[in-house]
Amino acid sequence: MFHAIIEFDSNAAPVVMEKQWNDSVKYQKHKDGWISMRITVSHLEDLKNEILSWGHRAKVIEPLELKQIILEEIVKMTKLYE
């Protein structure tokens, strides 16, 4: 099992909080409107597409392995436009 923390900006936060994730999800609201979402998943790849779908409105805080998965995908995407 993997524990992840993902932050979402104030525009994404309301939609994210309405989404049905899984029973492990917990939210922390921040004064600036951002939220932190804590979630436990069996595979980090399960989160990859979901995180990428939020674009610049989502930021992986941990684990480092998930950050690397997202970064690698962003690098591949960037090369398509060079």
C-alpha cells in the first residue's frame, strides 16, 4: 500500500472533494483555498492519470516515487511539443 498526499488549488478543491475516491481519503483545507488530500492506494499508477488530468491545479507532495512518475510523464509530453 502507498500513502500519497496531493495538493489541489482553490479552483479544483470543490470538485475534488465531491469526487468518490476511496474510503481512505482525508482532506485538509488551507487558508489560501488549496486543499491537501491524503489517500492510500495499492498502486501508484492508479493515481497517475487522475493527477495528470488536473494539470497545473494538482501537485504531488509525497511520496517521492509518485512525484517521479508524474515528472517522467510530463517530460514525455513536453518532448511531443519540441
